[in-house]
Amino acid sequence: MNRSRRVARLTLWFAASLLANTAANATTLDEAIAAAMRHAPEIVVADAETDAAKARLDQARSGQLPTATLSGTIGYGRLDPQSFFGLGAANVTPRAAQVTVEQPLFTGGRVGAGIDRARAGIAGAEAGQSGARAQLATAVTQAYGDVLTAAHMVTLYERLLAETTEIERQARLRYRAGESPSTDVAQAGARLAEARAGLARAQGMQVSARAHFTNLTGLEPTDLQPLPANPPLPATLDEAMEEAMRSNPLVVQAQTRLRAAQAASRGARAERLPTVGAFAEAGTVRDQFFPDYRADSATVGVRARWELFSGGRVSGKVAEASSEVRAADARMRAASMQVEEQVVSAFQEVRTAQLVEQAATEQAASAAQALESVRHEVRVGIKPQLDLLDAEREAIAAEAGSIRAGTDRIVAAYRLAALLGRS
């Protein structure tokens, strides 16, 4: 008795350990999305573009800071002053060095416009980064659901093939015994071929779905957990629309392009104004004009530059920038209208997908119940076995529809989340 108890305890411990290890190795949807974020090249591209935009802001800000320049020359030659000042010819090493430090004092708005343009570029790049992450999350959700659906379809068609094979075998036996016509054998054979074709399609879908999932995430879809509930979403369409107009990547990028175009327009107009800067220079010269010539200098002052005539270059840039502002404004309005339409459609799609999943689940349950009833009726001889195959096909179709509806439901939710700018 004690030995039996010990064996039972060991068995329970082993089973618990096995379940724990299986749960630890299982992959959830959130884990798959996180893996895709680390694996996908498009995320690397979006991150790099954001870093580049931040670097452009540093470049633009540098226009406000002082610059220091060091220049120098050295050579070797012969200098002949032609007895000027009584100096004769001599071999010389002419050399000069100069250091200049300059601080911009007034740029007419060029630097400020460049900074505003760079800041708009950062906001646009970050919106693109968020959009890339949201789109990838949606794609991974679709691939995750496709893997689950394909695996379940393979299981269903394997079951159908096994039952169809047995029914076809029994139909042949009854035909040989003279209990049924050849029509039953032919119909059973047709159902068997159909089951084989369905299994082949399901296996092909499974290979493609697994390959796509691995390509997105870098993971092998060995043990995927069931699809979770939808992520939190706005309760009303008005709330969804307000959030989308505030955070949708397409809208935000259009807004940042407009701000960048406006900043570029200000920068173009600023080229009509002068630039002023304070400078300090120090230099040293040796052997430049006659042998042993020496000179050192130091200068502090203000330097201004004003281009009074540019041949139409500046006015052309101003006109071009103004046109780009109008175009960017029109693109922003177009993006807003496009997103409004997409949000309405996606919000309704989420509601519809939830209702479809509920109906499909009920249909699958009813079809399974009907299948069980037909199975009993065939067993007692009330109905022919071909009716069992028809009920099996209906049950498989209903169960497959229920699985697809679950995938459609959560993909619709992630698609709406992407439109809302959630990553």
C-alpha cells in the first residue's frame, strides 16, 4: 500500500514537472511580438532613421555655437628680392598659421528655422518608428493566428481522413458481401479523395504559416499558446477618432512635414537678411616677403555679410518653399480624412469580428453536437455512413470557421490599435 502511494506521488510529481516545463517553454502572443521587435529589419531601419533625425538637430543647433578654425601653410623655395632694401637671394621656408574663432550674433532666422525643421523631422521619425512597430505587431498577430489555425486544420483533416478511410473500407466490404451497391463505394472513394486533398491543403498552409511566423519573429512556432483577449480599446467611436487624430503615425507625420515645410519657408525668407558675427583672429607669418621676414597679428572685431543681389536665387527658393507649404497642408488634410475613414472601418470591424466569433463558436458547438447525434444514428443503422461523412465535413468547416474568427477578431483589434498610434 505504501509502495503504491509512493508510486502515485512520483507520478503526480513527474506530471506536474512536465506541465511546468511545457508552460515555461510555451510562446505567448506578447512574447512573439517582443521577439519580432528585436528581430525585424524594419524596426532597425525605423530606429536608425530616428537617430539620424536627432543627429540633424545637433547639426542645426551648431549654427548657434562658435566655430574655431586653424589653418597653416609651409613650403620650401628661393626668394630673390632683387637687392631691394639691399637684400640678396636666399633659400627660405615660407610658413604661416592662423586661428579664427567666430560667434554668430545674427543670422536673420536661418538657424532657428533649421532647428525647427530638425525638430519636426524627429517627431516625424518617431511617428514612423511607432507606426512600424504597430504594423509589425499586427503582422505577427496575423501570423500567430495563422499558425494556430493551420495546426488545428491539419488535426481536423487527419481525423476526417482516418474516418473516411475506415468508411471507404467498410463500404467495399459490404459491396463484396452484396449488402450495398457500387454507388456507395464510389461516393465513399470520392469523400476519401476529398479528405486527402483537404489534408494536403492544410499541411501546405501550415508550412507557409510557420515559415512566415519564423521570418517575422525568428522563433520556431513549436508551442504557441491560444489567442488572448483583445487589447484595451476605446469604448466609443468618438474616443477612437480623437485618439487617432492625436496619435496616428500617418497624421503625425503629415503634421510634422507641414511644420518642416513652414520652417524651410522661414529659412528661405531669412536668406534676404544679413548675417553678423563676432570674431577673433591670431596669426603668425615667417619668410613670406623677404628672407627672415617675421610678423604676428591679433584681431578682434565684427564681420557682416549681406547679399544684395542673387540673380533670383533667393526669390526662387522662397517661392519653392511656399509651394511646398501648400502641398504639405493639403497632404495633412488628406491624411486626416484617410485616417478618419480607416478608423470608422476598423472600429466597426472589431465589433463585427467579435459578433462573428461568438456566432461561429455557437455554430461549431451545434455542428459538433449534430455530428455526435449522426454518429449514434449511423451506429444503430438509422442513417448511412455517408451521412456521417457529411456531418463530419460540416463540423470541420464550422470549427475551422470558429478558429479563423478568433484570429480575425484579435487581428482587427491590433489593426485598430495601430491606427490609434499604439505600439
